[in-house]
Amino acid sequence: MNTDRETLLLEQLSMGQELALKAIFEQHYQSIYRIIYRMLQNKATAEDLSQEVFLKLWEKREKLNIRGPIGPYLRRMAVNEALGHLRKHKKYFIEDIEEQHDLAAPPTADAEAVYAEKELKQALNKAIKSLPPRCRSVFVLSRFDGLSYKEIGESMNISVKTVENQMGKALKVMRKLLSPYLPLALFIVKVCSSIGAKLF
């Protein structure tokens, strides 16, 4: 969506036009959902909080002061919703790894590789969940959503230097927790390569 189009939609939104909200929702819902889901690992909660983001956008429509693309603003709202949930709930419902379609093992892979991949993914999810909320947010936005450090800073309202520091902490924790699984990862790559299966 180009900037002129977004500017027009924001103007229409501020005037209470629901079609503008619908257009923004359709354009950005999936990316907002992915951010929250990656942070919480719970589909139902991610759906609820994603809808909450757009509900709050609607409620604030008359006071919005967004300069530039709306994406970074919505990402910041998404991160705040997820962080608020993390602070409120000390324990989270963790969905069965096999029910997560984006983490499903390739059906043509060798049985041992399927089991090994499942174990590795469980370890990865556990490692991500062990990160402090801010570290987790930075890691997810960088590694799963592909945002630059500048974009992450804008989304979280923090400096690029802070993003770098948080990413460094996150990677240190991830390396420590996942180092025992390196042989497992190499085994999966070897098997999947030999049969032409897609990894993850």
C-alpha cells in the first residue's frame, strides 16, 4: 500500500469511516498476527490480541498522529499488546507442536528426521520462551519477521543501539540453550538433503 493511499485511509479513519478501518485491517492483519503469535505461541490469544490492536486503532481514530507508513505504528501496538500479555501471565498455554502448521515436518522426510526435527523445533520454541520479553520481541521481529534494526527500533520505540544490545543478549541465550542440539540439526539437514525434502 503506497503512502498516499495510507494517508487517505488515515484521514477517512479519523472521520469515522469504517471502510477505511476494514482496508487497513485487510492489509495488515496477517503481519500483526504473526508478530503476536511468534511472541506468545498461542493461536487463540494471538487472534484476540490482533483484533484488539485494530479495535484500539479505531477507538483512537480521532487522536491519531501518524506520520509516514502505518505499518510501524501497528507493529508497535502489536508488540505492546504481546508484552502486556507476557507481563500479565507468568505461564502460557503452549500448543502442541504438531498443530502448528508453520512448524509441521515435511511429510516425505525420513521417520528419524521427522522425529529429530520435531525435537529441535520444540527446543527452539522453549529457548525463545525463555527470553525476557524485550529480548524476545527483538529476536522475533528480526529473525521471524525480517525487520531491520531500525524498523525494530521504530516498532518498539527504542534506539537502534538498544535493539543491538537486546539482540546480542538474545543470541547469547539461544546459542547456550541450543548448542546441545547442533548434532541433531546437522542430522536433519543431511537426511532432508539426501531425499530432497524441505527443512522447516
